[in-house]
Amino acid sequence: MSTNSETVAYVLGQLEPLDVRARAMFGEYGLYCDEKMVAMICNDTVFVKPSEVAEEYLGPEALAPPYPGAKDHFAVPEARLADVDWLHAFVQRTADVLPAPKPKKPKKPSPEKKPTPG
């Protein structure tokens, strides 16, 4: 089952004015803060990447896989999404402790195709 776009819009609205965006990925969404992927939204549930911050905010009982075969992430209870101050602090502190994304390698120019004789 994939996440509803209304869920994504709600989560992004709750996180304003943080520097947060969502990116569609395989029917679900990656949630980025300060250009770091901090969470996923899968099956209409926010799953935050594992970190000391996430364990402090939610505790180990919140660990669950966002999709079958995935590593455990911290599932944010729906009621916590309504607590804007808590959510802002949690997402921003998570972004602050995660490493910066690795710079992307420049794309190699594609070889030009030679016209086929004909």
C-alpha cells in the first residue's frame, strides 16, 4: 500500500517553516531536512532514521521496518505528528546529527552516436 499525498502534505505542513521537502520514491516518500534524508513516509506512517536522537525521542519500542525487508526505523505515532513543537525539534535534531550527504559524482558525457549510413 502506498502513502496518500494528503499525508505527505499534512506532514510537510506540520514541519513548516523548517527546510523540509519530500521526494517520491517507489510509491512512498523520502523526507529531507537541510538536504539530509531524515525519514521516510511509508503506508502513511513517518519512519525516522535510527540515531541517538530518535531513541531519545521515541524509545526502542518504536522501532519497526518501514517496509518488508527494511532495517528498523523509529515509527512516529500519529498523535505525535500533531505536536508541532515536538515534531520540529525531533526532525531538526535528527538532521543535525546525521552526516552530510556524499557529493554526487559528475555525470560522464554520453558518447555521441554516429549516424548510420543509409
